[in-house]
Amino acid sequence: MKPSLRSICAAFVLLTIPMAAHAAPSKVSYSGGDGSSFAKAVVIHGATEQTGVDAEYGYLAKHYPGSRSGKQSLTAHGGRHFDLLEFTTADGKKRQIYFDITEFFGKF
């Protein structure tokens, strides 16, 4: 499935804004694992197509303060939809995190 023009533009804009500027929408909650794999993905609840990316970056800002964003990609696995975000921690380590976005992906 191809990403929409809106999601591509949103990703571009987000990459130009420091991660600390992002805040998760107020009704968002998280469950799942540590985001290290598909099986341990961070599951986002209560977001919409419009607020989901902010929820991802809000999570990173809270759990990895001072980190810098990198690439973001959309993928499917096992019938679910995921965003994979690459970032660099404040101490310079390259990391990636999987977000399960199935709950809101493709639902306007």
C-alpha cells in the first residue's frame, strides 16, 4: 500500500521540527512492548490519521529526550500496519522503533 501525499508531507514537516516540539495528543495511550520488533511494537490507542504521527513523536520525546529523528517508513506485517521510525538518541546511538498503527491507519 502506498503512503498518501498527506502522510508524506506530514513526515517531511516532522523531520524538520525538533522532537522535543512534539506532544502526544491528550487522548492517546500506549500498550505493547518496547518497540524493538514487530512482535514487541508499541501499540497506539486513541489516535486518528491526523494525530497518529504526533503520537509517535510524542512517545519518542518522552522516552528518548534529546533524540533526533531520522527516516520514517510504513510497512505491513502479519495483517497489521506499522510505522518504523529511525532516530539517534541524545548520546549518539542509532535506534529504531516499531509502532503498531493498525487501530487508526486508513480510517479517516
